[in-house]
Amino acid sequence: MRAVAYLCCLLCTPLSAVWALKCVEEPCYDYVVVGGGTAGLVIAARLSEDPNTKRHLEFFGQAVGNPAFDWGFRSVPQPALNNQSILQARGKMLGGSSGLNFMAWNRASAKEYDAWEELGAIGWNWQSLLPYFKKSETISPPPPQGIFPDAVRVSETAFDAYHGRSGPMQPSYNVLYSNITAPYVETLNCLGIPTNSDAYNGNGTGAYNSELSIDRSKDIGRRSYSANTYYNISSGRRNLAVFLGTQATKILFDGASAPGSSLRARGVDVVALNANGLNGTLYVRKEVILSAGTIQTPQLLELSGIGNEAILKNLGIPTLVNLPGVGENLQDHPLVQQDFELIGDFWTYDELRNNKTFVSEQQKEYATRHTGVFAQVQSALAFPPLTSLASPDAVQTIRQHALALAISQNISELTRSQYIIQTNWLFDDRVADLEFIMYPGGGLTSIPPTPNTTYVTLNTGVMHPFARGSIHINSTDPLTPPVIDPKYMANAVDLASMLAGMKFVHKIAASPPLAGSVVGPHNPPANATDDAGLEAYLREFTSPFFHPSGTAAMVSRRLGGVVDPLSLKVYGTSNLRVVDASLLPLQVASHLQTAVYAIAERASDIIRGKPLL
């Protein structure tokens, strides 16, 4: 089944006889926003606030692995992961990956966003993003104290300084918690990972109760994502046109009129993917805004003649702008899941397979009140710095690996600058290096759960991978997926960091008070938990968090950047902008949706020439 795309354009207002005639003969718009996902729908909603502009739209996804909702991209075989081709899930629905993700709504530490500006993304830092984090959200009140051990009440004034009260997105806290949560968090506290009572204030480290993109106030008990928030507030506007079942295939340009001048985008070629789609060209009067995501934004740039000249030449594509950074700098969070059998009276998701009566009760609860187990997801997150879980010798070894990578000869200047920052973070207690997610239940690993048994699954993720992958086309057919090479676990830093995290998971399970409720490891089994066994396990079972970023980085062209951070325009063009996760110069220790919403909100003000918050 072909992936479905959607294209967001602002229909142009004819200001001359030529344009008036053209708008009769051809689809013509002020803005064409390619991509109706997380960022694209924000841009669409904000630009259409001006009733004098008109626009058109193109979108992406939901359920992971389901071709009706997931593009289902796959990586090239990964040598460090036993040559496996790894799923690269991307949302293929209105709302894009905001309709596909696991709904964690969190932020990284301030230093991580500040690093974007340090790398050359002028104006993009914690302080400039904070107003837009807040603008995107209306947070539901926090739950009562006592759910997370050592959590303290945050005053309303302090809370409001970092949380939004009037934005389209409706994040909330869980209304139901497993009783394994308290002993798990207490164990983390005993092992040196403190509870963070508000991880949204610029310090994203510690163990905390994460907000979730689940609506508890309007569309109660349902996912809050860009389609039922930003799109819903704009869909009735007459100046917004949405084309479903339509995929952009090429951006068209007017040639530069003089040496040193920039290309001007004049339209976007599109192709229908089903009976509801559109074939032809959408012409643009003002701008094309590319929000197709980390995978498809570089793909469309290369198909349009913007990218590495050598790659384009091999495919017979004329090079309009030679930008070697297009498709480079790919970063993603790798993930490993390990589970443990529990003993005792614990409520976990295992109840859904062990107790049919419970399932029936919860289905009725959700149908009538929109609460219960089907209105919540795991929210016990921990983001520790490496120094809080690994021995000094282990941290020093990882640092030596990092320094060796930073001085290697075959890396770009951007990568070298990133590695220096990341190496310093290895010893920074205010920056998380790993993430642990406690999932109360089993069934996520390769060994099936035993009936009538309960489990806890502890997920480990590397937050600042040193892997630098790439995404490039190898065909001029726009419907052929690009070549995706994340290079998972292909360097000593990522491998050693993941192993340190996996070993710490076993330390958590073997430490009180949690240890008293753990029978033992389920997968990997107890006889495969030495260093060699854990390494073999991660090489077989590492998967991504599905947080790809960085393939059109907003840093200087000299460093290998693709987009000017001040205007978000692609270098060498006058009216082609990029707004999505491909802009990120450097990965952050967070699930990415909050950053993408904030970036898109700020970008909307930049595009409209409004004063920045």
C-alpha cells in the first residue's frame, strides 16, 4: 500500500491580473506547507489566522507497523545490530507522528537547547523556546502528592512560570498508576537518582512523573495531537485548503537572475496516491514551507536538486544548490527493553491478558467515563546523568572513547563541534545521558510472558548518541523510500553507554525496596546477564525510540548546515523554509514532540514577521 501524504497550502490572493488569471487556471496559493504532521499543522493553523491568506496541506500517521497509519520505512542493514534492517516508524495520517508516538510530553535540560545556539543556531536556546513551549499547551492540574516518593508540591506561581495554560495541546498527568511505581521510584532514589518534582523548569534530570499528551479536559481520555488540536481550530477557515491522498514529488524553482542571487520556489509538483488525491502543480505566491519530517524533508530537497552535488549527479538530477549537509547529521535515540518477573499483589498491564473480567470492566469504564487503564500510559521516567549510574572508571573509559571520536579525521566540522559538547556533558550532573522508562507489565520482549504472571519492563535509552547517520535518495522515483542509515551502535561510546544502562537496570531490580518484589530476570534470562550476554542481547534487540532528527540542520553553511537559523530558509533560496525535527542541530534528552511544537510555534512568528515572544 502506498503511503498517504497530505499537503498544506495557503491559497494565494490574486493581486494582479496575471496572478488572478493564473489562479483561475492553476491551483495557486500564498503558502504551500508540505507535510501535515506535528509541525505542518501548527504552521497551517497559525498562518491561516490571517484571513487575507489562503493555503493548502499534505500529511502523515498512527499505529506503529500498521501500513494504514505508518509509512513503515526501514533502515539499511545495521552491521552493529547483526545486520538487521530496523523499522523507522513515521506517522502517515493527519497529525503525522504526533498521532503515532507514545505520548510522553516532556522537556530536556536548558543546557541542551542552549547547545543549539552554541553550534550556530542563533536565537534558538532555552529562553527563546520557553514561551513557545508554553504557548503550545494547556496543562491539566498535577495529581496529588504521594504518587511519586520524595515529590514536593510546586507552588502555582512556580508551576505557571514553566507551564502553559491557554495553548491548543492538552497534556495531562495520569489518573491511574500501578502500585509497582512507588517501590521502583524509591529504589531509584536509594541508588542516587532523585525525584524531580517539576522536570519542565530547565532541569530535566532525575526521576519524575511525566506529563502525557492525553486530554483530560476537552476530548477526555483521548490522545491530544496536532490533528485534533491545531487542525481542529483551523479546519473551518475558508483560507485553508487540505489535499489528502496527495504526495509532494518536487519543488519547482525560478532560476537565479544574477550571480549570488537565490532561487525562488514557484510551486510544488504533487501526485495522487488514491482516488481522493490531486495530480499536478500547486503554484505559490509567497513561500513553500517544508514540514515533511526528518526522513522526507531531505528526500524532497534532493529530488528537487538541493543537496550533495555528487549524490545528485549520480542520479542525473541537476544541482540547483550544492548543500552537502542535506540528509546528513541523522541522530536517533536507541532503545533496549529488559523485563523481570514480579511476585506479590501488583496491578500491571498483564491484567489485560490474565483477567477477561478486568478487560470488560475497563472497556466499559472507558466507554462511559473515558478513564481507566485505556486512558493512560506509562509515565514513570528517569533521566540520569552517566555519573550517577556508572563507576568513575567506566565514565572515564567512555570519555576516552568520545575524545577519540572527536579527533578522528573523517568527520565533519559540525560533528566535531557536537562531539566536544557531548563529551563535556558526560560529566555534567545537569544533563541526562540515559533514559529509563518503567513499564508495569511484560510482553514487550522476545520471550512471551507466562500466563497469570506479572512483570515489570525497564527500558534503557541512550540520549546523546555519537552515531551520525544519513538519509539520501538512490532513485529519482519520488515514491521510492530513501536510503536510511542510522548507524545504530556503530561506535564505542554508544555501545558502552547502553551497556552501562542495561547493567544499571539489573542493579535496580536487585536493590531494595524493589528487589523484594522481583523473582528474577525474564529476558534476557539470568544466565545471559554478564557483559557478553548483555552485549549479545543489545545487538539482537536494539530498536529506536523513533526520534529521528537533524537531517536539515539549522547551523551555518560553513559547518554543513542546510537552513539559516534566523529565517529558517534553505541556503541558496529566497522563499523555501524548513520547519520540522530535521532542523535540530543536536539531539536532546527528551521525547521530541514538545520541541517540535515549540519550534513550529516560533517559526510561525518568524514567517509572519511578528515580534518574537
